[in-house]
Amino acid sequence: MYSREETKKLKEHFWTTFGQYMAVVPSSDMEKINWVNYKTGIKNIFFRMEVTNKKATIMIEISQADDGIRNLVFEQFLELKPVFQATFQEEWDWSNVCYDEYGKQIGRISRSLEDVSILKKEDWPALISFFKPRIIALDEFWSTAKYLFDIFK
């Protein structure tokens, strides 16, 4: 069992390691990018990577407070689902209504890897192998799709 401080340090170490590993990878637009803290450029649309002591998840999170706008943004993603699926070649979970850790209603498009832990360094290669191709594919998808979301800036 790890203390809160040990857990925090392990998480920081993982994300620092992942960031250093990804630093040499340019974005689809051939720009330097912070892969760990990816900026979509659109307010309330986030690409997130999360790891707990049980699973890893990569997601697009749509967190507009206005239900109508959030639904419009999610519908825009649904329109792009064939392009999304062609980019990833795998199924993701699409949920227009779910809740974040604070109980706020959001939309989420996600993919998870079960039975891995950020607290086990021996799982880190599997975590990196899970996140790396998917965040790169998200960037590839976003480099062409982002212009369709400019109305939500």
C-alpha cells in the first residue's frame, strides 16, 4: 500500500516519463506539442488520459455547461464517427450523457485498458503502448476535424 505522497510521486513520474518519451513525436501538423496536456483549441473540448490503480482511459471529454451546446458538439462528433473509426480501426465507447468525477454532466468518447496500474512500474510499458498510438491518432483525427468545431470557440 502506498501513501498519498508516494502515489502522487509515482503518478508524476509516469506522466513525466511519458511526456519525455513522446517529446520527439511531432503533431500531425509537424509542430511541437505537449502530448500529456493536449490543447484542442476549442473551449470545453478536452483530450484526456487517465490512469488509476485499476485501468487506463483515453478520452475526448465534452464539458459545455449548456446541455444544448454540449449535445450539438456531441452530434458533430457523431457526424465524424466514420472518419474517427477509420483513423483508429477499433471501437470506442460513445456516451452523450455521463458524469465526471465531480458529478458534472458531460459527453465522452473513450477507450479503456483494464487490469493495469499506474502504481506498478512493470505496467508502464503497457500503459505507454496503450496511450501512444491513440493520442497520436487523436491528433491526426483532430488536425482535420478541428475546423468543423470552430463555431464552438
